Amino acid sequence: MTSSFEFNTYPARLSDAERDKALKVLRDGVAMGRLSHDTFVRRMELALSARRSDELAALTADLPTESRVSRLVFGTVEAVSGFTVRLRRAWQAERLPKLLLPHPGHGHPLRIGRDPASGLRLSHETVSRVHAELSRQGGMWVLRDLGSTNGTTVNGRRVIGAAVVREGDQVGFGRMFFRLATD
């Protein structure tokens, strides 16, 4: 007596890379004007819910894929435009006013804000009354945002909680920016 076993096989689950590739083709299609916004949104929803590769292929079949030449050209343009942004930031950084780090032996944190009792009083409408605090902890300088409305940044990135800072870093309190320096 012979028996045969049949197993249901399902196609392999789509990888995130496959889905991301299809979403990139859709984004490029809308950027080139080949898809309307509504069509893009609908196809994106279908791509996110697709279960098989052929479903993704159907969503991008009428859109051109990026050639090696266009990838090289766009990559070069992106690199050059990124260079100009970095160059502008470096030029602006040298022109920022210096914020001298307190003497390490001081021991007390430096409060920054609009409050007259702050160690560094900044009278600007984007600076909160009690905005941030700079302190020395374990041999490092730590900048802590104290729940400010317009945020505290270090080198262009918003501080959530606290961040370690060094001499030369660009710090921002609301729309006021400084470059950290020592004596």
C-alpha cells in the first residue's frame, strides 16, 4: 500500500528589501510625473499589503526601473549637493558666536534660558524661560534639554533628554546658535 503525502506550499514571504525596492520605483515614478498622487497612494497601499512578488511586479510594471547610468548620475548629483550643504554649514559654524564652556571645577550646572536667574540668559522669543542645562559629568560635558518648546540641538540634531557635547560642537537653543569653545 502506497500513500502519497501532499503538502501545501506557500510562496515565500516578501522580504522587506523587495517591498522597499517596489516602493522606491513608485516614489521615483511620482517624482518623474509618471504617476498621479492618488495613483501613487493607492499603489503604495497595495505594495504594503502585497503577499507575493508577482503582486509587486504588477504595481511597477508600467514604470521604468533605474538604469546604472541614471543611478550614477543621480548619485553624483546627490554627492555634490551634499558637499555644498556641508561646506555651507562649516562656513557658518566658523561665524557662530562662541559659547565658552564653564570651568570644570565650578561644579554647578549652567542653566540656559530667558529666566533672569539663568547662568546664561538668552532674550529671544524662541528660547524657553528654563530651556537647557550644561553640566560636567564623569569628565564629559552633558547638555540636557529641560522640556523647552522650540528644542535644543547639537550639530543640527535635536536633543531628546541629554547629549554629550565637546569643544567645537554647534549648539542651538530655539533659533539661537553657538559654537562651544574653551578658554
